[in-house]
Amino acid sequence: MITCEHIFSDNPRRSCDNCNREMPLILRYEFSDNTPMGQMAYGELHLCEDCSNALSNLHRKVMEQGKTHKYDMDEISEVIL
């Protein structure tokens, strides 16, 4: 399961994991599995609005072109393997 939550500006954890900027809008993505013992989180990611949009665009590029891409320095480019 993937959940996404808006972290409000009064939360002490509001820096982006990708660009390290402290922003008023941070989205927290949590990746978890439902197990017989309850929900078990195995990954968490905090992204600002810009990096979250870049992630969405990166996903679209990969799905459209079927090739590996990366997001670096505000640019999405193909990764040559």
C-alpha cells in the first residue's frame, strides 16, 4: 500500500528528502504492507511540491518511453546503461 499525506508547516519534519529544502508544503509518502500482525511500513519519503511533481513527470516519461530516466538538477533525462 502507498499512502500520501500533507505535512503541515508546524511539523518539525518538513524538509525534502531529495533537495533538502525546508518548505511549507511537504508530502509524506509511506510504503507499507498489511500483515497478519498489522500494517508494516518499509519505506518513507518526504518530498516538496517541486520534487513530488518531478516524481510524477519521471513516472510518466518512463511509462511513455519504456527507458530508464533520472531527475537531477531540475531536469529529467534518459539514463544510458
